[in-house]
Amino acid sequence: MTSVYYGAMYGGRISSILLNIPGDEPALMTTLDGYPMAKAGRAGDALVLSGVASFVGAFLATIGLMLLAPLQARVAFLFGPAEYFAL
């Protein structure tokens, strides 16, 4: 089920699963597996799986940011004029 894994964005999941209309770009992948599940009578399962996948993805991203933020801050202090120009 690729859509469950890629369904990290929570907002457009309902319309993409129930109506096959993605509300935003990340929900486009949810339509590939979510809508066929809804047509097969498993809309509730698709909605629950996308919600759980969204929570797990957000949780892991938050933990990763907490662990990597000090390292990123040290690297940011090393930026000079060339790096700012590149940005």
C-alpha cells in the first residue's frame, strides 16, 4: 500500500480516498490505493491507515528534528557570503 506510506500529509486524505479528488499534491499518491479501497467497501480502513501513517510520520519527523537541530545550527553558523549567495 504505497498511498498509506506516502500519505504523510493529513489534509487532503478524505477527498482523495472518498472522491478520488486529491485536495493537495501529497494526497495525489493516496488516490492510487485509497480510492480503490473505498470502492471495495474498505473506506474506513483506508482513512484509518492514512491517519495513522500521518501521525507516525509527523512523530518521527519531530523526533528527528529535535535530535538534529543542534547539529544543523552549528552548520548554519559556518555559512559565509558564498553560501548565502547560493541560497
